[in-house]
Amino acid sequence: MRVAALRIGGKHEEWRELGFDVDNDGVAVLGGVRLELLPAAKQGAIESWALEGADLPGSIDGLPTESGTRGEREADNPNGATAIDHLVVFTPSLERTSAAFQDVGVECRRVREAGGGIRQGFFLMDDLLIEVVEGTGLSEGAPARFWGITAVVSDIHHAASLLGDKLGTAKDAVQPGRRIATVKPEASGGLPLALISPR
């Protein structure tokens, strides 16, 4: 199973200004995953996703889910973005969301205690890491929800030069040897979006 598409409330021109190759239909492609930008949707929100490779329910623990196929168009993003490194999901119950992923054949690879009541579960869908985070203040019983994405860029210094003040300062990532920088919310329409150097 792999992620085919993410549907995001976003304006086409804003994403072009961030260095993404957005086509006339409002689609940018990262490593085969279609980012379908929806100007009329809630800005900065990941509305739903499409997964390839299985019969799926309408949602996975509250995450709106459809079946889909990865696009064949590969984009030449001016910012050097080549893939999605990870997708972040918030949940009030890591155990509940883990069970929902397990029901569709996706196992939790590991759990990390991050301190301050934060726990992270890591799930791999083919080439894309899903990071499920518990302890973010969601009320008990609330559904899981999409939060943000981190995109891999071939050269983070080039991306920083291109984006200028739309991008925060690059710093060491949690993974040794990698650098990460966060796109400022006013530039991304409010979507939590970061750029990270390759593995």
C-alpha cells in the first residue's frame, strides 16, 4: 500500500511561489504523490488522502480515505523537492489509531516517547513515513486528523535561497546528518510544511 494523493486547501499561486511545479489543474507531484490543491477548501488543511494497493474504508480512524492510483507525471520543482519525507497525523489515542492502521495492513514500526506527554508512532507506507503523534491536546474520543508534511529537497541551501524570507532558518534535524527548515505559515496558507535535506 502506498500514498497516491493528498488533498490540501491551498492556492495554486502561493505554492508556485514556494517553488513547486503546480500544473493548470492545481496538482504538484512529489515522488509520484499528487498534492491536489483545493483553493475553495479550508486553507492549510489536509482534507483527505488517496491510497493505492488495497480495498479501503471511507476513513482510517477519522482520516478521510479513498482508493487512488499514483500519477505518472514527475515534476521538476524549482525548489528541488523530490519526495515527501513524512506526513504527520495527530491523534488522542496512539493505540486506537495504530489499531485502525493495522486493520488495513499497515503495522506500527516503532513508538518513541518524546517527553512532555508526547508519543510518536511510526508507520511506513511503501516509501512514505507516517508519523502519528499523541499528546497534542486533542480531546479524548476525537478522530485522528492530518497535520502537516515534510518534503525532501535535493539542496536545502538552494531552496532557502529561492524562498528567501518565506523559509525559516535551516537547523539540524532529529535524524543525524540532515538539515530541516520550516516554511512560514503565512507563505504556506497555514499548512505546517517543512523542507528537509535527503537521507
